[in-house]
Amino acid sequence: MAGFIFRRLVSTIAVMAMVGIFVFLLLRLAPGDPAAMIAGRSATAEMIAGIREKLGLNDPMPVQFIRWVRDMLGGDFGTSIFAGRPVLELISQRLEPTLSLSILTMILSVTVGVSFGILAAWRTGGLVDRLLAAFSALGYSVPVFVIGYFFIYFFAFRMHWLPVQGYVPIEGGFRPWFVHLILPTVALGFGYIAFIARVTRASMLEVLSEDYMRTAAAKGASSYAMLFHHALKNAGVPILTVIGISFAYLIGGVVLTETVFNIPGIGRLVVDAINNRDYPIIQSVLILTSGLYVLINLTVDLAYTLIDPRIRY
Amino acid sequence: MTISRRNLFRAGIAAGAALSIPSVLRAQTVPVDARTVRMMNWGVPSVFDPVITTSQDTTDHAAAIYDTLFALDSKFVPQPQMVGKWGVSDDKKTYTFELRDGLGWHDGTPVTAADCVASIRRWAQIRPGGQFMMARVQDISKKDDKTFAIALKEPLGLLPSLLADILYIMREKNADTPATEAVTTNIGSGPFKFNESLFRPGASLTYDRNEQYVPRPEPADGLAGGKIVKVNRVILENIRDAQTAVAALQAGEIDLYTQPPADLFSVIESDPNLVLLPLYKHGHDFFLRINCLQKPFDNVKARQAMLHLVDQEAFLQVLSSDPKYTNTVTSWFGSGNLATNDENTGWFKKGGDPEKAKQLFNEAGYAGEKVVILQPTDWADGSNTSQILAGALRKIGINVELAASDWAGVSARRSKKEAVEEGGWSIFITSDTDFSRSQPMTVAHLSMNGEKAWYGWPQSEEYEALRAKWADLDAVDERKALARKMQAIAWDYVSEVLLGQFTAPIAHRKILTGIIGMPDILPLWNMEKA
């Protein structure tokens, strides 16, 4: 197990290095000039040239690359070209909103999705199953921003139950923090609930048709024991995989939700950085996100051993 | 089916909790502080130095925390702002300025003449108005702590107007920063203080009233007069989604939204709590900029063809379907100032004149060369007007390619002088305030000095000779006459073509009053919240 974890951690560094090189080259080769963006729309070529020189953007690409790698190995992820602040400071400011939204969405999606999936599998073809089919179609087909606008219109604008937009840090109080996250969480969770519920249902159906389940029923096991003790545990590996993938995807995929609900998270930080060609921010976020993806996958792999004793590393 | 007492009890608690949630939550949605104004302006500035950038959000930021030596009043006449007494020598070559009493930095130190001298020098390194001024300046010197002088090689009547440009006075130690390096501190002497502890880069920015600020005694008039702050705090939010911003405005979560999209005007107009208000009645002039170095527009006939091709109303329809916010504009100097005139505007025709444009392209010897239009996909107005233009050109048989990219891509590509096959360009669309067109000395795109000119690099020595005279004329009639001559040349040369004027209104809640309307800048002082 220790060897497995060590190898995976080493592979994390390799993945991050590859992402770093790729992103560095991609950004330098893509059209756009941060100096022009700093100088503004009406700037003269002279203003832009001066800024480029000062930022070191005229240096040869290998020089820029070596400088960047050297600084990063020393723990310095650079300074935002625009904000003039350390990139890690900017990322840490944006981490809380994104993590809050992602974690709440996962809690909602896993709780509702797994429950929904189990019920649908238990009563295949019944009302819950049909409802799940309809809900899944809705969850998959309606984009998150449409759901978001509908929620804003109905719950915030019409009913005045919840705020339209914004984010309150948790240090500002649990209730305002939570209240501002209800609509974005539910809007974002729609698709994930549908996804997790469908996978849970399919996985549970497969297990419920196994011989040992029939044996358990013949021996008089209760419905609760059959579903949660025998079936769910055996159906758990694919469900856990889906949850892990979903969480990793969520971290990087909340841009639309953050935009619609005006949540100052990592997604918006990256989009703004891309629009402005703020290279240090884009590079750092993508490298850190790739590392996070690998770590989430590692955590999921390790979690398999908890629910399936046959899996050994 | 039986219902147990326990289940009934549980159901009752659950129903009660569910019904009470809305009232509990409702409290969270109501703004609490009537002395705080929340707004979605251009966003939250990421560059704080008004010298290094021309971005609107930075200019507004600077107007809040810095002060200026002179400021334009509502009639665009420069009036003293930080300056108390000032005078000019008999030979009109030496201007002396004395700072008024009570000026202090947000860190508690007094504003000195040395701060002003350093700020002027830094601004003059990089801004067109400053560069023009410095060509005539012999010396800028501090006389005492409150007095400084500008000695000129030859008279420059335009000097107070130039000093009323985007020239914000910074502390000497900040102003000593090279003009190509951004000043990142936010210590000014203006009516608002930047609240560092509440700053969330890219997300929100807070200004607090500067209690120590001493406003001028005159009433506020444009950017001039007393900058009296009537609220305690102004918070800029960065709400990127227009629908959300309008919903937030309707719900009272913000008080002001300066960039509502035209397709939501009707929603705002139908809300009794909201007002749509054009801050500056002549708004922005949209124009297409032509690359005069490359084919086919290195030929003046091809450029003139563009003048005849454009149907301004078609472009304006894209910018706003409501005609009360749009106007056609034909003067090189815009439509709302003393230089506005009708010289050499015979090209303007309702609906455009595509046949004439086609004929001019033929006379230019057009042989199917590719015309590349830079299309900024992240700027809806620019993107949509680019498509209209491409369609109009294709209709008369021009080989058009829309080069779609975000504004960063457009910004980078427009600086390339090469042929389109080598990454160059032919046309891009942009906009500027109508007021800017009245400032040929300080606005980069109104020059025609070849390599030194703005993108497109037009070159007309005749026009430049007239432009040089602009700064020396004091009499209004003389300047009007000069404007006619400049316009005659400009519309013959055609470095850019006007597409129309859009007076984009801001949207605000009715409880917010006292908003000052000036082109390019949204002053935060004088506004009041009921």
C-alpha cells in the first residue's frame, strides 16, 4: 500500500510538470498580449511596448520558461501581471468560495442521488423509477445557467426568499454563507444528482439480481439489510468512482455557476486571467488543479479498499 | 393507512420549518445600510495606475481616490481643482500654480508642489497630451511647498486643458515609479479612500469616504467644483453576468449598473423602482479603423469606399433597437462640441451607398485581396458590428475574412503592420466617447503622423500641420474654422469611418440621486441614497 501511494504521488509530480510545460507553451503561442490588455483599448503602441519590456515579455521564451520553473521550484508561483499580487494569495482568496460550492454540491448530489438511485432500483418500473428517468432527462439536458436563471427569477426575484447573487465568507456567519449558496448549490447539483442516481440505480440493479441477494431474501433478511448491508456495499465501487470523478470535475467546472451567481471562485479567477492573458495565474491554477485531480483519484482508489476487501494494492 | 401521533408530530415540525424558511431567508436579501452604495460599474479594476492604462475601470478608480490639478466642468471648460491661485506671465510662457489649502494624502501627510511636479513628469512620459506638452516645456519646477511653475519655450494656451486630462496627482514617491511600471499602492488625496482590508481582487472593491477631504466651495459641476461625498461607503461588485446584474438591481442588492445590455432595457424600463439614464447625451462614437499600410486600403479610393459603404442606421440597430439611444454622426469631431461641423460630409447617405463604394473599390484597382476584420468575440457590440460590416463588404464583392478572437487577441494583432497573409489585419472596430473627438491633441486615434500614429498608421502632413496649430488658437471662431479645414482633409484621407453614436444609459434605483454625468468618468461624489 505504501509503495502504491508513493508511486502515485511521484506520478502526481510528473503530471503537474507535463501540464506546466504544456500550459506554458500554449499560452505563449496563443494570440494575445498581457501588455496590451494592461494598457487598455485606447493605448498607443509606445505605451504597450514599454509595459512589455518592463514585464520581461520580450525575453526569449526559454529564458522566461527557466525563470518560471526556477521560481516555482523555490515555492514562488509568481505575481499576477495585472493585480501585482502573489498568485498564491489570489488563489487562496478564491479557494473558499469554490470549495464551499463544490463540497455542498457533492453532499447534496451524493445524498439525494444515491438515495434516489437505490429507491429506483428497489422498485424498478415504479413511480420513483419513472420519476428518476424524467429527472435524469431534465438534469442532463437543461444547462446549469438556465436552471440558475430560473431559480434567480423565481426564488430570489419573485419570492424574495433568497439572494440573487454574491458570496459571504463563512467568517461572516454560517447562515449568510449558507443562504447565499443554496441556489447555486441546487442549480449546480441538478446534473450531478441525475448522474449519480443513474449510476447507483444501474449498479444496484446488477447486484440485486445476483444469486446471493436471492439467498439473503430466502433467509428472511429485511429490506433494509438487503439494500444497505448486502447490495449497496457491493454496488459501491462504481458509485464511488463516479463520485470521485464528479468531485474532481466540479472543482474545475463551476465557472458557469460562479458567473451566474456572482461567486468569486477559482473558475472566475481563471476566466478573467485567460481574458487578460495573466499567464502566472493561469499556469499556477492549472498546475495545482491537475495535482488535485490526481490526489482525488488516489483517494478514491484508496477508498475502494474500505468497501471491497478483495482490492489490495 | 393509519397515522401515528409521532408521525403527525414529525410532519408538523417539518411543515412548520418549511413554511418559516422563506421569512428567515428573506432577511438575508435586503440591503441594510442606506449610506452604502453598491454598484456594478465596469468591474473591479485590476490595474490601479491611471497613467499606465487607458482602461475605464482604472480611470473611475483614480477619480475616486486621487485629485486633479484642473478638472473639466459640465461645459468642458477646465476649472482649478487642487489648484487655488494660478497665473500666467505677460509673455504667456510661464504658468505658476499654487495649491489650495487643506490638501492632504490619505496617509495624513500634506500634498506638496513636489508631488505635483513628479506626477506631471510621469504622466507626460506616456500620455499623448503630456508628450505634446513636454515638447514645448522648458522646465517644470517647484517654487515652494505649495507652488510650482511650468516654463514654456513658446506659449501654449491649451495648458490648463491638458492638465485637466487624465492627470491624477500621486505622492512623489509613487510618481517616481517608471511610467512603464504600474503603481500598486492606492494612497491618493481624493474624496474617497481605498479600503485595502475589504479588497477582493477581481471580486469586489470598497471605498470609504475620506473624512479629511476638503472640497472646493463651489457646487459640483461636471468633474469640477466641490467634491462632496454624501455616502459613507461605495462598494464595486464584479457581476459578470448581465442577467444576474439586472436581477440584483431589481432586487435591491445593487443600486447602480453602468453597462446594462440593450436587450434588457425594456426589463429595466418596466420596473417602477429603476431608472435608465444616459449619463452623457452624446455617448460613445463607434468607428472602424483602417490599416492604411496594406492592400487594398493603402489606396485612398478604397478607404473612401468604406465611407460610402457604411449604413450607420444598420450598425446602430445592432447596438440598440431603441432609437432614442442612438444617433448618426458625421463630423470628424463628434456631435456635441464647438468643433462639430458639416464640412466634407457629402458622403453621408441614409442606407449607405454600396454602388458608389463598389465603384470606388474598382477605381482603387481592387483585385480580390483579402480584407481581414478583427472580430472581438468577448465584446458583443464589437463582434456584432464586425459581422454587419463583413456582410456589407461581401455584398459588393469584397473578399472578407472575419478573424474571431477575444479582445486580447485583437489587441495583439492590431499592432502588426505586416500583410494579412503574414498575420496582419485590415479593419477593426472600436469606440470612444464622442467628447474625445473634440481633443485632437490628446486622443491618439485623431493623429495622422504615420509610424507614430495609432493603429492603422495614417499619414497626412497637411492634416498634421493643421493639428499642430490647434493648441495655439484661443479664439473659439478660429478653432471652429481650423476644425472645418481639418475635417475636410480627414474625410478625404479616411483613416477611420464613423459607424454611429450610442448613448448607452446606466441603470440605477430611483433612491439613488445626484449622479454626475460626464464622458469617460463616473464620479462617486455627490450621489445620495434615500
